Amino acid sequence: MRAFVALELPEAFADEVAGLSRALGEICAGRFVAAENHHLTLAFLGEAGEAETRSAMAALDETCAGTGPVQLRATGLGTFGRARDATLWLGIEKDPELMDLAARVRGELSARGLAYDEKDFLPHVTLARRARVPRGALGDLAFPLPDEATRVTLFRSILEPDGARYKPLYTVAL
Ligand code: ATP
Ligand code: MG
């Protein structure tokens, strides 16, 4: 199965991200991520078997035991790719605790021989794909207020023609 580890967004933050996404939907064409699918990826495992997902669960237990909530502070919008066909995301501040959590999740995966995408961790919440972002100011957008994330979840991703569906497999509380 296709798997990844992500922070779930706390309720108030998630509501405000959904509001921001709606506002952006008025400005940009694109395939917007459904609000219930918003998340912050910590490690993308890709294809993983039964034994590997079990190991990933153990890695989450090990990482998150004794770890407290981490701060989520929105820093602004960013894009990957071309302006006319971009992945549009909300950047999240590289808070030391967040960076440390991602590094420790990745370290525990490596310690168990699990492979993941090793691109540098850039904390973000993807809002839209294939987005056409207009040039210039985007107007008055309301960004989420800082909040604390308390749930780290191993998700299964099921790719479907109209976008991926995510199924939580295992959650650890911070
Ligand atoms: P789709 O690929 O159909 O657009 P998706 O990107 O939401 O949907 P996945 O590709 O399964 O679904 O990705 C799940 C999560 O992992 C997303 O947050 C995605 O940004 C992230 N991700 C996917 N591929 C990689 C990768 N190679 N490296 C890092 N993160 C990735
Ligand atoms: Mg993808």
C-alpha cells in the first residue's frame, strides 16, 4: 500500500485552513484538496507492505512517547512547480520542536530499515494541485492563528482519478 506519516491539524487550525482554501478557490483555478484531507506530511514512505506498516507504527510509538504537542504557525503561501500549474501550499514555521519531531520520525523509520522520501523537510499543508496562481497580490486573506498539533498518524493513501483518499491506520498522541 501507499503510506505516509503526517501531523493531523487541530480543529481550530483546520477550520481556518479550510476557510483560507475556500477564499483561494475564488481566486485560483485548481484541484483543491478537500478540507478533511488537509495534513502536514512528516515522512512519505511510498509503497509499504504489511510488515513495513507495522514497523512504521512501532516507529511512531517510539518517537512520540514522551513528546509534547508541537506549534503550528502559518508563515504564508508557497508553490512548487510553475505558476500556471502549481502545487499551492500553506507554509508552516520551522519551529525547532516540529523539525525535531520530523527528524526523529525519520530516524526511527531508518532505524527499522524503512525507506522514505529523503527530500529536506519543508513543513507545509498542500491546498491545491494543478493550481493557476494569478500574479500579484492575492488580496486580503485570513491566515490560521497559531495552534498546537497533537496527533501523528500513519495514513494509507488510495489514489483515485479525482484525487487521493487517505485512510488513518494508526495514530499516536503527542
Ligand atoms: P495525488 O498524488 O493524486 O495528487 P496526493 O499527493 O494527495 O494525491 P499522495 O501522492 O499519496 O497523495 O501523497 C500523500 C502525501 O505525501 C501528500 O502530503 C504528498 O504531498 C506527500 N508526498 C507524496 N509524494 C511525496 C514524495 N515523493 N516526497 C515527499 N512527500 C510526498
Ligand atoms: Mg502526490
